[in-house]
Amino acid sequence: MALAWEPNGDKFAMIHAENPSSTKVNVSFYSMTKKTTTEAKGKKKAQTTLTKEVNLVETLEGKQCNSLFWSPAGRHIIMAGLGDSASGTIEFYDLETKALVVKEHYRANQVVWDPSGRTLATVVSQPIKGGHFKFSMDNGYILWTFQGKQLHQQSYETFYQLIWRPRETLLTKAERANVVKNLKKYEREFDKADKELAFKRQLDATKAKRSLRSTFRQRVARLKDFRRQQKAERMDLTDGYDSDDEANYVTKEVSIETILSTKEEVV
């Protein structure tokens, strides 16, 4: 039903089912390399032997997908149900940690990874040839992280294509090794930057709320002043009756007792 090779690795994935028209399918992952570990004896260390042999890694059963999209960096894969008759289910799967995140983009018909493998877009687009597209109200795209977190959503009345700007590998092998070596340091730096960004957003939101509150209070004060200016005209129209004077009102206090519950105890 569908087969996709891992761009940066030795695996491939395939969708299969006993019945081609089945709504539930299985997704199997295979590796082109088989690892065999020899147990250590005495002072000898355990040895791992790699053999070029196709072997089943795992099978995920009961999935609602018809397309597979590997991350350009490998390891992560998208299992998607695309098309008019599909459910629009988008499943983000990590083959190493076995983490699975399920999302949905109704009527999505494309999945496009960015070259780095960190971000992807699910797209609802219409044929570029033109003509009437009955699902134009769903046109647009959603941006996600490779972990399944939604970053942005945009809708368009007419939308034909989304492609990522191509670019070379961001880091060399030596630079990637340096990043892994200093990962703790970078984590602290990024955490600090995230906290500063979150604080700035909270501050901006607080400023906006204060501005709205100030505008509201100014408007109330302006309306109260306008009412005070009309007081003489209102009293002339009502033969001297002042509706703002509390002495013109009779206040009565009424107490109503309500029994909420009762409880009888026999001693």
C-alpha cells in the first residue's frame, strides 16, 4: 500500500493489510542491518557484529494511514491519512524512544518536511490547473515540530503549493559532534532564552491589558461627566424629579429564610 526508505539510515517502512479496502492497517519497520551481540567471557568485552540482512524491527497495528514520510534526518516518521476519504490523522513517531503523538489536519493532502528535519507542514491545497475546488474553505497549512507540537496555522481561499527553501547541511560532522559534547551548556543557554522570551510575552500581554483597562476607565469617566452635564435638562423634563437622588427612593429590607437541608437523629 505504501513503502518509504529512511533518508539517513538503514531502515524502511511499509503499510500493509490483509484487505486493501481495510480502514485499519499495519505499519512495519525493517532494518537492512542485523546486530548480533556476543556475550563477554572473562576479561573480554562484549562484541557487536553487523550483518547485512533484512530483519523486522517492529510492527504498529491498527493505524489509520495511507502515506509515510520520513524526516530528512531519519529516526522520525510521519504516518498520515491523506486525501478526501481519509481521516486526516497525522501520527508523529520516534523509532528510538517509541514516542507517538497523534494529531489531525482535516482534508490534508500533503506532508512536507523542511530540509533540516526539525519542522514539517501539513497542507490542504487545490489543483494548480484551476477550476472549482469544493474544499477551498479548508485550504491552508499547519506547521509542526518533529515532535508533533503545532507552531502556526494559516488559511487561504486559494492555495496551490507549499515548498521549503532548499539548503545545504547546516552543520558539518565535526560541528555536530561538538554540539553533542556541549549539549548541557546549550540547554542552559536555550532555557534562559526561552524564559526571557516567555517573560517578554507575559509583560506585553500585561501592558495590553492595562491599556484596555485604562481606556475603559477613561470612557466610563467621560460618560459620567456627560450625564452630570445633562442633569438640569433631565430634571426639567421630569418636573424637577432627580432620579439620582437616593432620597426619592424607598428602601425596604426583606429577609427570606430557606432551609437547605435537614437531618434527624434518634437518640
